[in-house]
Amino acid sequence: MKRLIYIIVAVSSIFIGCTGLKGQRDNNGWKSLFNGKDIKNWFVKIHHHDVGVNFGNTFRVEDGIIKIRYDQYGDFNDQFGHLYYKTPFSYYHLKFEYRFVGDLQKGAPSYTLRNSGVMFHSQDPRTMLKEQDWPISIEMQLLGGLGDGQPRPTGNMCSPGTNVVYQGKMASSHCLNSISKTYDGDQWVRGELIVLGDSLIRHIINGDTVLEYSKPQIGGGVANGYDPKIKIDGKLLSSGFIALQSEGQPVDFKNIWIKELPKPRK
């Protein structure tokens, strides 16, 4: 565990000098997952549709930003969607920026108001069935404040079809709240994930560590309509795909970078 903590601290210190990069790769090993022009390196999977169908142009690129929009939808109709980077990752440090904009789409569930997420350790989107709503994955849940003065932390953890160990025992709830501040309005917020295979995971918001847990594994509920051969309860998740979430709230993403980390020697 000391070695894992050392890796996290070392990588976090490197991150401080890497913000604002405009190239596709820098000298410290950071790689851009988004080229600022298109989503050709990404897969789309939306509930009620086959993989590869970007229904309603949900995921689009404008002004160097991945924009998630629903103006061609009509009623939302539970068309939860995800945009997956083309290759899986295992040990890495991910960083990105997001902001909530506009109004919740008609027919979207009320809990999705100013709600999105980054899924990771996800199943391959090409293994998802047409009527599967959520990928079997871990989610870094992103929430925006509602402007009502009530706390609404972001950088939480949710677990569609999965479980995690939190504070020494299996988490009993589908979501774990972080200790982050509340971010109201349409401001950009910086998120980071440090993922060490099937061991330690750390969530960071605007430079502050807000949540830690370990041993991500298949199990639990919430995900529906999956191929039962995929859901092997108890199987540790050491790698998987990264995806940006659409669930009825317009949201923007930019500056998506990843640095792969060395795996510890066995």
C-alpha cells in the first residue's frame, strides 16, 4: 500500500505542471484522448440503439469541446448514452474539465438534473446489448449545485453492475458521496482520476482529493439488459474502457488527458 500511495503522490506532483497543454502528447507522458476536432477515436452507445449509432447527434464537437446535447430528441425516453475512448486502460491518471449548461431534457429523470459522469473500468461497448441501459463499470459521478444553498458534492462514486471496498468493507450503497465543495452555475470544474488496476482508486476535484476506495469488482445491481455472460459477480476489475456520460442534462467536456502509470512488480 505504501508503494501505491507513493505512485499517487508522485504523479499528482507531475500534474501540476501539465495543465494547459495543447499538443497530443507531452514530454512527461501525458496523452490527449480528445483531438479537439472530432470523436473518431471514440465509440457511441446509447440505450435503445446499437453501438455506433450517435442518435440525435448527442455527442458532438464544437469550439474544441465535446458537447452533449438533446435538441434532436423530443422526449428523452431513457436514452442514456456513453461515449467511450477506443482502447481500455488499467493503471493511469486521467484529467479532464467539465461544465453543466442549459436545461434538463424533457422526460429525463429528475435525478439527472446537473448530473453526468465519467465511467471507467467499463465493459467494452461492443459487448453491450441494444436494450442495456448502463455499462457494467465504475462511475465518477459529476454533479452541479442547484443554486439553492444546499450542499451537492461532485466527484462521487456510483457502481452500475459493480461493487467497491470503502473504508475496509464492501460499500453497501450504489453511490458514495465525496467530500467536495458544491459548484453552482456553468463554471468549468477540473476532475481527475487516479486508477491503480484493481487496487486503489482516487477521485480529485480542482486539486483536492475527495474520495478513495479500492477493489472494484463486478456485482450489485442498477445495470439492466446486459448479456449475463458478461456479469461475473466477484470478478475484480483491473482494466476497462473510459466513457463520458449523457443522461438528459447538457454538459461539456474538454482537455481530456491521460498518463499511463507503471504497474507494480509482483
